[in-house]
Amino acid sequence: MIHPTLQLVEKSFLKEKVDPFGIGDTVDVHTKIQEGAKERIQIFSGTVIAMSGSGTREMFIVRRIVAGEGVERKFPVHSPRIEKIDVKRRSVIRRAKLYFLRERSGKSVRLRERRV
């Protein structure tokens, strides 16, 4: 449990509006990238395989396949560098962590889509 004083301090750093997403969802993470004096938006799209932490320390891991190689990136949910998170597809899952997808490739990586 977090101390009440720490909760007040953390509250100012939390984002007001975070789109709800979960493990197994396919998301596009729009990240601000600094290149010299310019700043641009880079999109990292993939499947959320894990979430951890709470409050300002809440993180999620996104996995995608690039040129036949698996790439994972860990993002803080409330980071000012993350502009937005778009949920492209929701999936039915029965696990809290989808680390078993690391050993799979091709069609076996697919997850069943959740009908809403």
C-alpha cells in the first residue's frame, strides 16, 4: 500500500485520459522521438504481452515481429513521451502474461479476436 502523501504527489504526474487496453490487445503506441532540434512521432505497433506496476510506475510490454526477428519494447503508461495508445484489435486471453508467444512464429502467434 502506498503512503497517502506519496499518492498526492503521484496524482499530479498521472495522465487524466488513458485509453483502456489490456493484455493480448494489438496496439499502436505513438511515441515522441527527439532528433536534434526536431521532434517527431514514431509509431510502434504490436501485441501487449505483459503489464506490471501501478500508479506512475505502471508499465506494459509490446511485442512485434520485424524482419523475422521478435522485438519487444517496454513503455511506461503515464510517460509524457507517449502521445497516445490506439487499440487496433482486442483478443481473448486466459493468461496474465503472454511470454509463451516468444517461442512461437508464423500463424501460431495469432490470438483469437474478442467480439464486442
